[in-house]
Amino acid sequence: MLMPSLRVSMAVFIAVLVVSACVSRGDVESMSATEFQKMRTEIPVTRDVALLAYVNCVVRDIVAELPEPYRTMNWEVEVFDNDSANAFAMAGGKIGIFVGIFTVAQTNDQFAAVIGHEIAHVTQDHTVERINRAQVTGGVISVTSILVGDQTGLGTAGTQSLLESTAELGLLLPFGRKQESEADLEGLDFMASAGFDPRASIQLWKNMANAAEGAPPEFLSTHPSSDTRIGDLISHMPEALNYYNEAIASGKQPRCQK
Ligand SMILES: [Zn+2]
């Protein structure tokens, strides 16, 4: 692990400052907006116009189903040209997708499950919760390791230090297990309400687990085990299918094409 100890102590120091300050949602949203903008300029983004249109289409369809204030929030999505099977969400409606996610999210419905999950992290204020939690100090070290580890394939030193500073601010910390489960279940309802088939989420997490057998995508290392996750999704499926059937009956049919 490429981790000079000075950098670790800086991360811990900053995390302690952030924790003791107990930030508000407004603070976190403005930090997120700044960091997201910085990532967009410093990490290569895709120039694939069709792919961008597709990703935005899925996000738009799902956001249309959200309660206020989220439906009219200024959602922003960026697609980073990087092979990691990863995605992230930050407070204030910022979503990042790495193109590598499409190796596991192979259909419209599977990709909608990823987007529903990320949107649910935002609607449930997970970034704010995470930053305000005391265990954040340990989290900074682990996320820094995850983000700058050799397995990420993220190229330049500049990219690494950007991700580190973003992690230090707590904006990209891995969410806790409970938050991941909450995002899974609420995300399922969101995608289903937009007319995406929620049953596809099961195959998505199976694909994730298979992809992890080679080199684990970071997405997995911060998420519940796939067996737990799939079990929980199956338990919640009847409710999600009600939303899905209502959506289909009312003529909602996602038209997003990759
Ligand atoms: Zn998550």
C-alpha cells in the first residue's frame, strides 16, 4: 500500500476536525459540489455522448419518482472514463459512475438498480450521517487505502491525491452496512416506481460477486456480502413488485437506450 505515514496522520487529523465540528447538511452539500467539480476537471471523463445521454436518461426517469425536495434537486451525473466497477453518490445529488460498472450492470434494469441505490444514499442523507459519526477516523484510513490502492487502476498521482483529499473530507467514505442495506431497499422502490424491473437487482449483485472473484471492485469492499444483500432484496421484492406493476399499469416504460 502506497501510504506515507505523514499522509495517514493528516487524514486522521482532518477527520477529527470534521467530526468535532458536526457539519450541517448545507455544509456537506457545498463541500460535495466543490469536490465533485474538482473531480470532473481532474479525472478523465467520458466523451461518449451516447453513453452520457443514456446515463442521464436513467437518472432522470428515477428522479422523476422521488418525493420533494429530491425530485427538483439539482442532480448532476458524471461518467468517469475508468475501468473500476464502481459508482458513488455525494450529498446534494452528485452521482459519479465509472465506465467499468457496465461490465457488471449489463442491462437497463441492472443499471437502474445501481442508480436507484446511489440516489437512495442521497435521499437518506448518508453522507451527512457518515461525516457526523465518530468512527469516521477509521473510515478515512480505509477509504484512502481503497482509493489509492494499486487495485484501483486510477492513473496519475494527481488523481490519487484528489481522491485522497476528497476522502479526507469524508465525502467519499464507504457507507456503513446499515446504510448500504437502506440504499438497496429504497433504491429498489425508486427503480420499480419508474418502471424498471426490480428483479434485475439480484442478477446485478450476482455479477458483482462474480467480478470480485478476480480483482475485487471497490464497490464490493464497502458493501454487505452478496448473500446477505440478495437475501434482503428477495424479502423486499413483493413490495417493490407492487410499485413496478403500478408503474407498468400506468404506462411508465423506460425508454433509455444504451
Ligand atoms: Zn452504496
